[in-house]
Amino acid sequence: MQPKFSDSNPDAEPDFTPADAQENAGKAGEKKLFLPPRWTLESRLPSPVAQDFEIRVVEEEAPVEEPEPEPVIRLEVQNPPDLRLNSAAGEPLPVVARPLSETDALVEEPERIYRDGESWGNSKIPPLRWILLTAGLVGLLVITAILLQLKLQWKDEVRGKSFFSGIEVVDQSAKGFAVGNLDLGPNSEAEGRDLFARYAAAKSVDQVLPMIRNATLLEDKIRAAWKPMNVPPGWTPPNRTAWTFRKAGDRDFAFLGGMFPNFTPFTMYFVSENGKLQIDWEASTGFGDSSFADLNAGVGKGGVIRGLISNGNLYTANFPESDFQCFRLKSPDRESLIWVYAPRKSKEEEFISKQFRPGAIPGEVFAEFPVTLRLAPPLEGSLKNQWMIREVLHIDWVTP
């Protein structure tokens, strides 16, 4: 019979039944097996603890000790005037400390705090030499500004001269003769306005040929270049358009300048041929033997060219400044230009250059003026837009 084992417990008694005891008693000389006593759940639990207690945590703030304010101590000498060493004892006077507040400082020494404000709002008169020096500088600047303004104004007047200024102006009061004595006739202005109105309204070349000077000689050129002006029906030159008389040599002429309804400017020249007022078509259109487009491209042989001439400064190896005088020649519409040259001290150079120089008698000095030239191709190797002046035909575009 196998013994029964129970849970190990050193304090528990062995668990034997009576049957086991009798069976084991008869067996002599055998070793006995002792098992630990059986334990129960109650025996494994800890001893009961009292349940009637409570744990409380009490937080108390420790008192904060604030430091006592230290009084402001100021060291002050009792007798400020007697700060020197005592000649008898050879020792400085004692220094006594006493409390000082901000109020006391403001009351006792206000001049140290407010000394900068005492001069606020008070003007100071500068020394006399600075006043005189400033006045002199201001006067010098004013005089310089006036002189510069006069110089610039003179340049503007020269630059703004009309290109007709090089022509002799027929002034009735200055010259002493009446308009009726001119070869244009006494009613030339009314006739000229009516003639131009019919010319602008023309629809074909055949309608304008009878109105043009030297139409027979220029017919081929006119037919090739003429274009209708396409003005509104019944259009006439406005009253504000200027009718001006000019005289170049022995030729009396007039021109009418203004604008079309589309704001396109126009200038029409009128001359008298055989007692009849006619339009100078070549002068009115600035016609030349070559166009400025061809002249700029170096095409053609030049010929008679009308333009606005002024001084130039383009010099090259073929046209050195020591040997030639350079001029700019603008197209009549001022859209393009070329460079033209005349040998120095030649009659062409002298004739053109004197128009830009003041003479012995004070007169006008011009920036540019209309001229009719005969041009010739330049030397080989020159620029395309460089041309030689072969002849100065006349000032202005009207052929005398």
C-alpha cells in the first residue's frame, strides 16, 4: 500500500489513517516514513491586521522671512567749503553718513538735472563772419544759376530756329515795299489757299498738272511719285495755317504751313510764273534725284538732293578732319540722314559754314537750314552713307 502524500508543511502533523497504522505496526525492522502535516488555506494567510487606522499627509508652508530693507546711506561732508586738509592737524575733516532720499536730491540740486533744459527755445546768434560768408555763397549760387539759364536759353533759341531762317524775309515795314509790289500779286494768299485746296482734293495726276510749276518738264517724275491726299470733301486750309513770304536771291516765293485733318503736317511752296500763281512741286515734296534710302545704302550716283544741313563730326580715313569739313544732311521728313563732305577752304565749305558763324554785323546763327545740293559718290572704301558735295545749288528748296 502506497502512503498518501500531502502538501508539504513543516508545522503540520502527519496524516495517517488507523488502517495504515495497523499495517505498519506489524512490520518490524522497517524504516518509517514521516510526511509533513497538511496545510490549509487559513494557515497560509497572514495574521489579521487592525483595519481601523487612516494615513493623512498635512502640508504646511514654511514661513518666508523677508529681508528688512536697508536704508540708503549717503556720505556727505559736513562742511563742503572746508574740504582742504586741516593745516594744524594734517588730517581731513570727518565724513558723516546720513540717509538720502530721491526727493532730497531733486530739491537740493535741481540745477544738475535741469541744466540742459534751461537753454531750450533760446536762439543763439552766430558770429558775424559766418553770416557774411553764408550770404556771399548764396549770392554766388544765384548768379551762377542765372548765367547758366541764360546760356541754356540761348542754345534752345539757336536749336529751335526755323529752317527757313537762312532766307531773307520780306517784311513790309522793314524793307519799305508793299506786298502788291512782289511778283506774287496782291491777293496771293487767298489765291494760294484756294489753289492748295484744289490740289489736295484732286483724284488724278491730270487734275494737278495745270497747278504745278514746270509741269511739262516734270511730268514723268510727277506721274511716278504723285499720290492723292484723300482730304474730306470741301476741305480748305484752316485760317490758323501760316502764309509766309520769302525771298531767295531774285525769286519771291511764299509757303503755306499747317496740318491736315489727320494731323499730318504739310508745307506747300508757291511761286509766280508768267503772272500766275503756281505750286513748286519739287520744293513742296523735297524731291531729289535719289531717295535717302538709296543714299544710305550707297546706291546711285547722287545728283540733286534737297535736305536740311547742319554741322557734323564724323571723320574717317578717307575723310580726315584736317582736309574735309563734315556736315549732316537730313531728309525733308527728318526721318533719316547722311554725311556729306566738302574740302576745307573750298567755296562749298565756305558758303555753308558761314551760315553757322556770326558775322561782323550781329545776326542770327542757325543750327540747320534747308539747302539744295548736288552730290557725288565718295572715294572707294568710304562708308555707304558718306557722300561728296560737288556743288551748292541754292539755299532752300525753291529753284530760283
